[in-house]
Amino acid sequence: MADSVTGACLCGAVSFRVTPPTLFCAHCHCSMCRRNHGASYVTWFGIARDRLAFEAGEDVLVRHRSSEHGTRSFCGRCGSSLFCESTRQPDHVDVVLASLDGPIDRAPAMHVYFDSRADWTDVRDELPRLGGASGVEPLPGAQPEPRPGVCVGHVALAVPDIEKTGAFFAALGMRELVRGADFGLYELRGGTHLLLFPGGPPAPGTPASFDLMVDDLDAAHARFAALGLAPGEIERERTPHHRSFTLAAPSGHVLVVQSSHVSGKPV
Ligand SMILES: [Zn+2]
Ligand SMILES: [Zn+2]
């Protein structure tokens, strides 16, 4: 990243340069920003006043006193909104991120005045959503759900001995919900249910119709070995990006157990 970043209004009459570090970067949903920009919300960053230097057109800027403490300024020729200042923080200037020609030292980190947002604003990111009188208070109930919106509902396996196979899956760590002679129901992390229903023994070596994933493959391998389940050797790249081993289920299916390979975000 360059040491400093240039910015300008739409017509170019006003141009300036900012030199990070910046102080914050946030999406503002307040009604003044919305109306001022004709936009759903406006992304601002803050910077110390002495890190903002005009290259041209400071005299073209028009300052509008938008509240008792706030002043917004825009280009007097093209109307582009560029800056917001507050007497409460006289050493800081807020700058419209979209006016810059390049990136700054941080990404937008939050939504502020989120409870003032327009009805038609559809926010789907995972940033904190703040609001209230100051615009930056936590909003109970408004925080994003960090997990994906859907999970696998049911997987099913036809097995010749439901009770024995069910006991095997319970030993692996599934939660037993129904254990019967002709129907078994087992719950996995994330809410997926495994249905066991009657069926003939599979041909030798038939893979199960699903695989399993664990956070710690080595610990799982050791635990399953201690349970007498005779896990196979841990192999790399049986499936790309995963380490895995196999288990022989009592039903005759071969089950692959994989190391988890997720984004690092909640699942
Ligand atoms: Zn302009
Ligand atoms: Zn605002």
C-alpha cells in the first residue's frame, strides 16, 4: 500500500491526499448520510486532521452545518460529498471512502446507526451492527447470524442390522434419538440427522453414502482405536485438502472420516 492515498470529487476540482494510519472505517446508516448522498448508506473513515492535505480546490469546498456539532463539506461545482467534521472531535476529519483513488490501511469494520437504516437496505455481511443515540451502541438482537443459513437435513443408509450399526455411530459421537429394530435416528453436529433403515448387506467395500468430518483427526483416530473400531491408517489427500482414515461399519459399509476443512468461520 502506498504511504499516502489521493482522493477527489467527481469533477476533480477538489483533490486531496490522506496519509494513514486511519482511525476507523465504518458504514453509516444515519438518515443524514442517506439523504446527503442519495445512497442506502455511506462508508467513512476517520483520519487525524494533520494527515489530510489539499492538493487543489479547498476554496471550492462548500461547508454545510448539518447539525449542532457537525459540518459536512462538498464540492461547490459537482456536489460530491467529501468530508464530515464535528466540533466534538476537532482534531479528526471523516472522509468518504469512495472518494479515494486507492485502498486505505483497513476495511470497513462495523455498521453504525444501523437502527436508522432504510427499510430497503439489505445487509448480509457479518460486521457488528451498532446504533442507538450515539450510533455505536450494541443493538441486542440485531447482530448477524455468523453461520451459513442452511445445513444438510438428512442422510440415510440402508443397513442389515440397525441396532448394531446404530450403536457404532453412537460410539463415533452421534447423538442417539431413536434406536429400534427397524429404524434408527442419529443426530450430528449442525443438526443433520442420519436415518438407518433396513436393507441387505452391501457388496464388500461399498462406501457409505456420506463421510464424516472431525476437528481433530488424530484424536479421533486414537479414540476409535481405543474403542476397538480398528481405524485404517491416516492418509493424506485421499480427498484433496483432507487427511482421512477409514472405518469398517458393522453394516459392511466403508466409512471415511476426514479432518475438517472449513473456512475458519463459524459453521
Ligand atoms: Zn467537484
Ligand atoms: Zn451518517
